[in-house]
Amino acid sequence: MGPSGSGKSTLLNVIGLLDRPNGGTYALDGRDVTGLSDDELARVRREKMGFVFQFFHLVPRLSAEQNIELPMVLAGIAPAERRQRLDRLLADYGLEDRARHRPEQLSGGQCQRVAIARAMSMSPAVILADEPTGNLDRHTGQEVMAVLERLHHDGGTVVVVTHDPDIGSRAHRTLRMIDGAIVSDDRAAGAGTLQRHDLNMTQS
């Protein structure tokens, strides 16, 4: 959390291996990923990371199920396994009756559920969500947060950038940023009990 321009999205991009840090080290699940090549970074992103954005970033000409399936196609997963995962994801996120609808035919909440299902299609260790409720009304935003909290409860690591103090108050751990620096790191009572994947950064 933090004001606009404080570096939240930049930090999320570093965690997601989209941007390289200027200094320091970054260990993911105990492995130093700071100096990996572009190809190695792409592989780790594909295997470890799922991304959810404020504006969904769905492919307009593809149906909901095709958007969800896309990462699996790019990863070369066999059609039979793709179908099995796809059916499970459509059911898990209540999208079975919207599977063949394109994004323009879906509500904002449905688009975000498609985006989350797409992010989960490769069973990532970490879900990175940049203002996932910022383009939704409050009721729909609460539904999306319930989905993300369920992912965390099931053992996933969920990192959320948000301006919303109500969403921030639901987190087990809150990092507050100002001018590119982390100024506080607060843990709620019982925080960490569901943590499964370690993100460790040190500054130089």
C-alpha cells in the first residue's frame, strides 16, 4: 500500500520478474533469481507466477475459455490435460455458463474471474494482483477479493497492490511504501500461518 508513485507496481514487477532490480538480491523459494537470463526468467515466470491486473488484459477476440487456456497452449501442455484443467477452472470460478462468451459479453466481475482463472491455469506458486478491484464496483470487488482469499487459504501466496484501506486491512501482512521505499512492514495476528512460498529480498 502507498500513494500513487510510491513504487508499489514497480516492486510488484520486480517480484514478478518483469523488471530487474538495480541492486540487491532476490531469492524465490530459496533460489537466487537476481542474475537469471531472459529465457530463464521467462521459464520461472511461467512456472511460478500468475498475474492479475486492474484492466483484466484479456484477448478480446478469444472466448473466456480460450483466454484461460492460452498460457497452457503457450507452455505446450497436451490438449487432453488442458481440457481437464480448463473444465476444473471454469467450475471453480463459476464460469461454466460463460465459457464461450468473449470479454465484451461479460461483466467486469466475470472478466476478472476469467483473469484469475487464467493466472491459475499453470498452478503458480505466487499470484501477483495489481489493483485487482480498481476497475470494479465495491460489491463485485468484494467478490473478487473473496476469490483471492480462497486461493491464499488453499496454500497460495497472494501479493496485492491496492489503494483501498478496507482491502489492506484484510491482509495478513501489509507493506507500506513512500517514494520507492518500504516504510513499514506490519503483520496481523496469526500472519504467516498459511504461508507456503518464500519471497526474500535484500537491498544493497
